[in-house]
Amino acid sequence: MKTEQTIQIIDALYNAFSTGDIPTVLGLMHPKIEWNEAESNSLADGNPYIGPDAILEGVFARLGANHEYFGLQDIKLHGMSNNKVLATLRYDAKVNATGKAYNAQTAHLWTLNDEGKITAFQQYVDTRKLADSGA
């Protein structure tokens, strides 16, 4: 795939996520996607999550249940070789249990196949900020 195409797909994913359109987000994923949360992130207990259903239940549902709000800010997409896209962004969120908000620096590395389906995800995040908030 061309770099512009991979960027468009990941941009569509973030746009769908921002509006709560989770079916579109999951639809962009390959059935056997391998999803990894950052080490020391509380959601890393399921690494690797295999398939969209595992991601929905193990990551997205838990984010929604554990947060008063969870948003993505300042998303910048960087096209790379071999069907990869690096996204740099920030998480803006507030934890239900503690009432603490956090704004954490984050990077996502996405890998797509030649058909444009996402086959892998790796999160990198300031896990200290998440831990300090109780996330």
C-alpha cells in the first residue's frame, strides 16, 4: 500500500473512535489482529489481545467502564515504510474510582496488510501518569 493510503485508514479509525463509532473501528481490523498495550499499563494483563472481539472486551469496554471520560488529543500521523503508521497523541481522561484526571503522552504503532486491514497495534504511553491517576 502507499503511505498515503495507510495514513487515511488510521485517520478514519481515529475519527470513528472520537465519535464513538466502535463498529467502524473494529471493522478496520484484521480478524487476527495482534494488539499490545504498553508494558506496566493495567490493560496489558491481556497482551496480546487477538482479534477485534478481544480488543472490544479487554480494552475498549474497560476504558469506558473505568473512565468518566477518555479522549484523544493532538493526534499526528506519521507514515512509515512497510505499511506502518506511527501516531503521536495525548490521552485526556478522568478515572471514575479516584476522580483523578490525566493527560498522558502516547504513541501508537499501527501495522496494516496490503489489503488495508490493521494486523498489529503497539501502544507506548506514560504509564506513570496512568498509575498515579489510578487508571
